[in-house]
Amino acid sequence: MRKKCANTEKTGVLCSRKRRLEMDIRQIIEKMTLREKLAQMVLLVQCYQEDVFSDDPGKREFMREASKKYFDIDDPQDVMNTGGAIFVDGAEKAVEIQKKHLEHDRNGIPMFFMYDVIHGYRTIFPIPLALGCAFDPEPVETMSRISAKEASVSGIHIVYSPMLDLVRDARWGRVMESTGEDPWLNSLLARAFVRGYQGRSFDRPYTVGACIKHFAGYGAPVAGREYNTVELSEYSFMEFYMKAYAAALDEGAVAVMSAFNAVEGVPCSVNGKLLKDYLRGELGFDGFVISDWGTVGEQINHGVASDETEEAELAIKGGLDMEMYSSLFVRKGEQLVAEGRVSENDIDAAVYHILSVKEKMGLFERPFGWADQALEKRFHLCAEHRNEARRIAAKTFVLLKNENGILPLSKEEKVAFIGPYADTGRLFSRWGSKGRTDETATVKQGVSAKTRNAIFCNACDFTEAGSLDSGAAVSAAEQADKIVLCLGENEDMCGEGASRAFLELPKIQADLFETVRSLGKPIILLLFGGRPQEIRRISESVDGILCVWLPGTEGGNAVADVLYGDVLPEGRLSMSFPYTVGQCPVSYNCFNTNRPAKDNDRCTSKYIDIPNEPLYPFGYGLGYSSTEFSDLRQSDAEMNGSIVFTVNVKNTGGHPVTETVQLYIRDIKGSVVRPVRELKGIGKITLLPGESGDVRIRLDEKQLAFWHGDGTYAEPGLFKVSVSKNSLDVGLETFFELKKRN
Ligand code: GLC
């Protein structure tokens, strides 16, 4: 038994932080049996552990069966010694389980409690793809800070967020968890997520640890098919896909989740080049790596292991520290060590990574984290959090079309809200954690709180499972001056396991559109969903389009705020809307090819049946007023090579507007092909009608650098700078020469 400390409490050995630092973690490891070390390397599903700590002999017997049944573990003591649990359910349960665990764990090592808190815990925020559209780190950091506050008082230590997989293929259902297609924006937001979750110190209340995912490259499955393999050149990997993970780790994220997919033919969870050489060697990561759900036991499927023992062997030798859900490390670890296939040093290294994060997060002093039932009641869904959810949701909405200023709506005009999203609380993804649809502000509630001149009619279900009530739809539409069609995919049609080969609206919703369209009244499409959908046809026939994604607990209020002009639309697309699914994957930062597209020239890089350009490009979004850019100026290069670009923005319309100025570069010639555009800076400005103002964006020399096999650095030469409204807008252009450093 470890030395007792002055403040030992009955629930196990709790040491002061200072003593913990002195009592080197290695001393703990030295005292652990091999079996205890292996149990520390397993994260089990709490709901199956329910009675493992019970003193009731009957329940203990149940748990023996449960251990066998769920974890294939013969000895419940292994379950009791587990390194952590997922899906802990609130402060009371967390404290109860931790206490029982500490009573049974000879080494007094607190369990981790981990949870998928992707876009909120009890107060649900917009999906990350929407948060990316804010083109601003502040909403992301605020969302993460509030999520951490609500989750930590429920006993959660680690959240499986941010998801940092760069995405370009709207067929993949999990694009909704990403912040989009741009490495620079994703990196900026990755840091904001980590700052929000982890704060400045784990000693400060209501912080949680960030476990970034899915390492690495999971966002590029071949053909957009879920869990399909990933085929990326090392150059693309390092230039586009790896940057956000690296940024989050540089910001201090404490954990990494290894992805399901293989990279260069080696599954991530057993990929030593990825998890050891790169993650630890090049990035200097010192936290722990946990597998994604059960994927240690999926190496036979991958075809790289012949049995469970080899699966465990490959994972441990590949640098995986913790196994989620499956329990091969516990069941096969002793055999592997006995047979010399794995050294106990490998085991000790994994346990060290896990314990060092527990120590860094203060779990030895505060094993219950910030769990507090009273604070749960005070924080969860409190007015402040709901107000922030409403404010942030509005920032993520993207105005894609606004013919003749049909928006904003007037509270005096009669508007019919028709469609499955007109009156529903289903405004968040399946990762809605502990959010509840009956706590969600619906569109009907949000609009009704602003005006009595609105009617609401769902008219049909989201998909063909339901029926279309054309009569009700026509009746509602006939009473209105304008129609807002509330359409889009629902939470079951996006997210994990929801790749789609067709991206158009479900037929029943398309039929509803045709029914309403026949009345010839102005129509606004209010588009919900977890991905860019194929809306080309409908976009040609409606007068306005506001993309609101899955906006969360306050979604209906935020929708009403923007539709009625109380809040300005300022979102910009974080991911391109494809012209058609046949264009996927599509992204703005592509390479020029040997023969860039030319009209009337067959043998150039293009399709014969669609344009190369997406329907709406990355960075695109409108305001309620037009703007004009002028007078682009650039400062002399500062000592560190930075250059400041200044542009004047004028509101040339009749309504206040928030403009997002985007600075793109193009490296005209490199030792390898370089993207036609790369986002390197953003600046926002809000202007009254007729008002103008300057926006300044700094471009640092290190932002010109790109990955070479021997490092990341810029190459001297000519660069084009475009200051634009979106990634396809020519905007104002200038050039500068990066001089060779002596
Ligand atoms: C899932 C997901 C991962 C999630 C984990 C735990 O399969 O891939 O994103 O964090 O399992 O729920």
C-alpha cells in the first residue's frame, strides 16, 4: 500500500498535489501488478459496470456474469481496477462509482470519466460545422467553456472533442462534427476549443480535458463512405489534414483518440509511425492515446492481425495507451509479456501516459473532479447559457440567397412556416449528449415570441416514413404573404454511420416544395441539416435561402432573431456546397493542374456536364446589405517578415451589415504544386448603411511556410494576395516578393 498522506481520507489514498509531484508516478507504477497496469489501460462502458462495486453478493455475482458477458473478463476485480469509464451519468453517479472504485483499487488511482461532449452537454449549441461558419474563434471558445462548465459539474473529466478531421466530401455523415475544409480556420478553431475546455489551468474550476479526434485523417474516407480507408499523399496529409490536430496539441490538449481508418495501409490504432514517430517524436505529445470505440478488436477485420492476442500486441507496440470499450489489454496482456511479445516497459510507458494526465488534471487530489449536484441544477440550461447558445447559433447561420431583399421579414407581414422543421425540438445532432428536444426552442416558439403574424404547418415528416398533407400546406400558404419552407435532413440522416450517396432533400420534402411553389408566392428556404446538401434545383426557384444547420437548444429563437432582422446574418460557409454530389469531394484550396479548365477546350480539367465550381463556395455568405471593398494597402514587411494588409469596406445598401473580409494567398511557384488559394486571415466589420471602415489583416511570414520532407518552411518567390468576400470572389489583389533570407 502506498504511503498514507496527512490528509488521507476514507475513500482511498488522496495525496496533496505537492506530495503527488514528489511521489513520482513511477513509484506508483512500480507498486502495481501487471494485471493492475493492464486494467488501467482499459476504459470500460460505465453502464455495464453498474453493479461491479456492489456489496450485495447477488449483485456481485451478477457483475461476475456481466464482466464475462460485456467485457469477457473473468475477474470483476479487473473491472473494478479499470482506468476509466465512458457514459458516466451525472454528479451523483460519478461520485458513487469513483468512491467505490477507490475503495477497491489497491493503488488508489482515480478513474477517468469521459463523454462525447461535441457541441454542448445539457445546453446544446450548433454542430461544429456550423460553428466553423462563424469564422471566429470566440463563439467556439465560449461554447467549449460553457460545455466544460456543465459537463464538469456532472463529474466528467475528459470530453471527446474537438473533432479535427478536415472534410471535403459532403457524402460523409460526420462532416457535421468538423469545422470544415480549411486547415488554417480549423487550426484557429482547434485552439479555441482547447482553450475553452481546459482553461488556463486544471486547478481552476469547471475545466475538462480535451481528447482530440480522430487521429488521423478520418475525414477523407474514399468515396465518402463511412469507415472506408483513407488514401492520402504524405504531402496532402501534412499540408491539409494534420494541421488542426497539431494546433490543438500545441494548445495543450491532453489526449488523442486514434481513428478507425488505416493510413498508408496501417490502421491508426496500431500505427507506430503515426502514434510514436510523429505524434510523440515530432509533435512532442506527452498525454495519452485512447482508441476509438472497440477498434483494437477490429484489427482482424483490417487484416493485419490473426487473433485477439495479436490485436492487443500490435496496439501496445504501436503506441496505444488506452483501449476503449473492448478489453483485450486485460485479457491478453499477461500472455504477451510472458511470451516476450510485449515488454513490461511498453506497458509501463502506457500507464505512465495515463497517470501523468490524471496527475496533471488534479484527479489524485480531486478524484470527483468538479462533480456537484447543486451546481448541476444551477448551471445546466441556465439563462446565461441559453442566451449564449442563442447568440452563438445566430452567428453560424449563412444567408445564401436574398433576391430583392425578401429578407429580413417584417413582423407585420403574414408568413407561413411550412415543413418538418417548422415545429420540432429536433434541432441538434445525435451527439446531443444530454440535450432534450422538449427543452429546445422550436422555430414556432421563436417566431411566435416575435410576431402574431405567423402560421405554422409541419405538413410532412422528414422522410418518406411519413405522409405529405398537401391540403394543410396549401391552406397555410394561401393565408400568407410569404412562405418559409423549413426543410432539410434530420439528425438520423447525418453523423456517424450516415454516409449518403444522394444529397438532395428527401422526396417527400421535394414534393412539399413543388406543392407550395405552385402558389406562386415568395418563398424562403430555411435549410437545416448536418452537411452541405444538394439544393441546386430548389435554389433556382426560391427567393431566399438561410442555412441554419442543426442550431441547438436555442435554435428557434436564433432563427427568428435573424429572419426578422434583430440579428444580422454573418455566417460564411466552412464547407463548400457541391453543385451536385458527383462533384464530391470538392474544396476551394485545390491545385491548378496541368490544364486548368477552359471553356470550349475539351482537353482541360473540367466536366462535360457540370461546372468545376461548387454551388456555393467556401467562405460564401451574404448580409442584408451589399458591401464594396476598395483601397487595398500593404505595409512594408516588418522585421519578422509580417505584412499588414488594409482594405476599406463600405456598406452600399440600406440595412446594417456585418462583412467578413477574407485574406487568401497564392504561392505562385513552389518546389511542389501549391493550392490556387489558401485562407490566411479574416477580419470582421459591422457597418450602418452608407458607412465605411478599414479592416486590417496581418500576414506573418511563417504562414507562407509549407511542409517539405525535411521540415516546414517558406520558399522565396512571388505571392499573390487576394482580399475577398469568399474563396471564389476575385476581390482586390496585390503581389509581394518573399526575399531569400541570407
Ligand atoms: C464513436 C466515435 C467517436 C466517439 C466514440 C465514443 O464510435 O467514432 O467519435 O467519441 O465512439 O462514443
